[in-house]
Amino acid sequence: MFLLAVSLSIGIISGGITSDVRNTIFELELVSLSEIVKNPASYDSTMAYRKISVVGNVSVMDKHLIAISQDGYELKVDRTNDKLFSGFNMGDGIKITGQFLYDSMGTSIFYPKYVLHYPTVYMADVNISGIISDPSCFNGKYVTVTGNITDIRSTMGEYIINLASLDDGQNLRVSYLGSTEVKAGDIVSVTGLVNGATLYSEQMGKHSPLSISTFIPGFTFLWTLLIIGLLVIYIKYE
């Protein structure tokens, strides 16, 4: 019983550390393309600042614009910041958060702030070096990383952090939207959205040594199997 209790405790701790929590600032009020096409003035952000989210499938990709389609309706999206769309291809499901600017005499455009794969993709316990070496593989996805803060500074309501890999010291740029007391030299775990070579996050905390899954991917799954096995044995011989 003691072994079972210890296993359950460790499993719960490990599972709690690696659980996914969505950063909702990146996924706001979801508006259908049909609603925007039918009532464009209602969502116009030209005069009144407003962010919304839209979903669809990539139907057009050119140098300056992409288009997304949903249920026969189409929306044009600005592609000036091409890094936001790294790794996306024709036909991919996509969720975009940003501003819609309505032009009754010309082309109405949606200007993206965050671009995500849709359905939403979560990748826990990712190595920072992996993101840096293959950014398109992680772009538009949620990840959890652990690293050492080499630099942190506050600017315009956010913290800009250089987070170094514990393996080889490569630095990932983190935009942390929140308050914190962490400082350079701290080892932290960060969960957020990788977009345009930056990790955007509202979730950051000092790394706990109990987070074994950071060093052994899939650790939570292994503990789950072990706990189930111990429960079966206990019930069998009780």
C-alpha cells in the first residue's frame, strides 16, 4: 500500500506539471467567416480597436496575402510578417487572432497577431534546441519548454526573455505577458505559443526538480501504466 501511495503521489505530481492549459489571449472570440462577410462593418477595427479569432482552411498563398475559406466563404489575410505562417501549407486548418479592417470601396483585410494550427496542437516538454533548429515544425503550436534565463527586461507591458537550452545554451526569445519576480540565472518552465520564432506565454514559473517529465518525455504516460498495473495486482491479491 505504501508503494502504491508513493506511485500515485509521484504520478499525480508529474501529471500536474505536464498538464496543458490554454493561453486564451491567443484565441479570442471566435467569429465565423460567413458572419464577417455578411456583416463586415460590425467587426471593423479601423476606428474601434478589436481583436477576434477566425478559423478556416488555407485556400490561397501568395507573396503578400493568403486566403482562408470556411463553408464557401473566404477571408483575405495580410502576410507581411511571413514568419507567422512558417510551416503552413495549402489546405491546412488555421486559426488566426488579430484585427479585421473593412474597406467598403476596396479589399478588406484581416491583420494577424497570432497564427495557430487548427485544431489546436499541444506539444509538451519540447527541447529549446529543437525549436531553434526546426522552427517551422513548431510554429503555430503550443509547447512547454524548460531553460535558464540569460536575460530579462520589461518593455511595453511585457517581459522579453532570452531562455537558454539546458543542453547546449541556445537561446529562445520569450515574450511573457504577465507579472513575475524571476530573474536572470533562474531555471524556469514556460508554456505558450510558438509563433514567428518567438514563444508567447502567460504561464511561467521556476522549474521544480519534481518535473521529471522534462528530462524523460512520456514520463507521465509510463507512470500511468505503472499505477494501473499496481492497482490490478493489489485488487487481485486483496
